[in-house]
Amino acid sequence: MKRFWKTVGIKTQEQSLVVTLDKRALKTAGGNPLLVPASKSLLAASIAAEWDYQRTLIRPHALPVVSTIDASTRFY
């Protein structure tokens, strides 16, 4: 899959942080917004950096933090 976004950002949504691609929230495989607790700003920054690092093609192996979080949310 090719990169389809131009900007990566982090916004506050209620008591959470949301990583955005072109101002659209990242979502889990289940279609829910990927919410990070506001107290975990470093985690949100790590997720944003992973997505920003994807230059031309999306390489799932280069998204370890996102993959781990997404896998863990499937059980709740």
C-alpha cells in the first residue's frame, strides 16, 4: 500500500491523545479510534513517528508499536 497522507499529527480528544494522518484519527483493525491516555504523550509521539517514517510504501514491519497496541486491543 502506498503512503496516502501528507501530515502526521497528535490531537487531544477529551482525556486522550489521538494520532492523526491528514487530521483523520488512526483507527484500530476493529475500526475504533486508536486512543492513547493523555498521560502517555511519549507513546503517542512514538506512534506518530512510526507513521511519519513511512515514506513511499507502508511497511507493516516498521510499525511495531502500532502493531502491538492494535493486537492488544483485540482482546478487550
